[in-house]
Amino acid sequence: MPRHSAEDTRRLLIAIGLQLLHERGPSAVVAHIRLSSVLRRAGLTTGAAYRIWEDQTAYQRDLALEAIRYREKVSNEATVAKVVPAMLDASQPWQEAIRRGSEVNLRSYPEDIAFLTSLAIRASSYSDPVLLEAGRRRHDEALASYSEVYSAVLAWSGRRLRAGFTLHDLAAALAAIAEGFGIQNAAGVPHERLALDATASGPGDVDWSLLAVCTVAVSEQLTEPDPEAPPFDPATLPAGWLDVAVGPDHGSE
């Protein structure tokens, strides 16, 4: 039997590994969390864990499920803190609220490990019905939360959804854009900045993120001016939003 060089062996094993990976699909991104390490940090014995889980695989699946469900940020407080001040300024175009809200998302990506972890698990769990269902529920919760912001911005801007579209459609499209940029950010892809006018429709001296420009573009496609919209009344904002917006440091850019 001919001897293979180390490089030949490496190529063979990598090729077979790729075959298995493409056959089985990616893991649920928790395989590196060993139950023995968890027990050691907890100061517990192996028996304590195996009274709950059959084996390490069962623990990792349960861990993946809880990671999908986990939501450290239970409100849109950071987004509200940036968006509402724009809504209270009659001189601001509706695109300014989107520009500010998008900036909050961009700044949160490197720090929101829970969001990125949940996103990675959801993206790699398509073969597990239980994890898929948990991912759908988590996604629906996020859309409902952000729909509250979009609904308020629509009311303030005097816009409405175009015929054939729903608020859920708008929220789902914007979530897909934001999650896509979140993945790029996690992969170290720098986010493009653009100097545009206040409505992101041409060159200007306002600093725009590409995420914000994409969000404006989708919003313009799915919504339109509402000729019957009543004047915006800040009192119609959800309870507590005004308090968040005028709190310490919230009004600054």
C-alpha cells in the first residue's frame, strides 16, 4: 500500500469531511459545548446531568432549543430611544426615523451574541422539526415586536401599506435585510457608509448606513402616502415610549 504524504492525507480527509458535511448538513452550532465542561463549571457530577439527559447529544439539542428561545433584549427600547425624537420633530422626513433606527441595529450586532447565536442555530437546524418550530416562533415574536415600531412610524409619516401588502410583509422583509447584514457583520464584512441627502434619494451630507438605505427602499416599495391620514398625535404612541425617548442620553445622535 503506497504511503501518502501528510498533504495527501489532509486533502483526503478534508474531502471526505466535506462530503459528510454536505450529506448531513451543518450542526446546530452547539457541538463545541461539552457537557463535561458545563458540569465542571457548575461544580456538579456527571450523574446530575445524566438523570436529566440521556447523553451529551440530548443535552446539546436541549441547549440549542433554549438558545433559539432566548431573548435577552425583551423590548425595542434602544430603537425607540433613537426613532421617537425624529418623530417629535416636524421638520424631519420619515426616512430619518429609519436612518436612526437602522443605526441602532448596526451598533448592536457585534455585541448581541445571543442574537447571532440564535440566528446561526436557526439557520442550521432545518432538519430538526422541534428546533425549526422554535425558530419560527422566535422569528414571529421578533416580527411582532418590530411591527409595533413600523406601525408607529407609518402613522407618524402619514403613510399606509400599498394594496396587497401587510404589516407582517413589511416586518418580514426588513428583518431579512437586517439579519443578512448581521451575518455579514459577524463574518467581518465592513458595512458600507454613504453620504446622501435627508431622504436617501441622492448625494448629500447626511451619513447613511447601507442597511438604512435598503430599509428605506423596501419601505417605499411596500408603502405609499395616505391622503386620509390624520395629523400625528404623540399621545397615540405606545405607553412609555415618550419616557424612553427623553431619558438620559437618548436624544443624542
